[in-house]
Amino acid sequence: MEIQEGVYESDFTMKCACCNKNIYRGEEITRTLDSTHGMSTRSGKSRPQWVHYMCVPKNTSTEYFENIVNEIQSFYGSRMTEEDVRESVHSHGYWTHEKN
Ligand SMILES: [Zn+2]
């Protein structure tokens, strides 16, 4: 079930692909983007995976993260470049970043 754009409620208990902790039923989750950033891959090597909605994997982004970026970008318009927006969203303390 989609709670808000890019955030879903988990129907199952599963493992988070980012922090490796359990995602329990009813928790808020989001999906990783595949490595081609939205373009479909023929090989299907990098399918989207479920992560906690506050989890951000190293090598990709999530639907929820992209949502925040889009929201902030539309708020600031041309006063901020997308790169700056991404950097400022990324530097927020509330994310769980994937460890090396
Ligand atoms: Zn997680």
C-alpha cells in the first residue's frame, strides 16, 4: 500500500537491502531505483529492492529520496541546481546510509 509518494507500507517481514536489519510488517519502506536511474534494463540485473524509507544505499537512490529532491528543487526553482539540492538532502542527519 502506498502511504505517500514513494513510501509504502510493508506487507511482509523482510530484510532491508541497505542496513541489513529487518523490515517488519507495517513499517514504512521505499524502493531503490535501478542503477540506470529509471530506464528499463534488458538484463534485469539491478532490480529495485525494498529498504526502510530513511535508508539510502551507496550506489543508487530511492523513490522517497528522489521525491524529497524533487520537492526541494521545485521549492527553490532555479535558485538551486539539482546537484546542490541532492547534496543538501544527502547531508541531512536523518538518513541511514549504507555502510562500506
Ligand atoms: Zn534499512
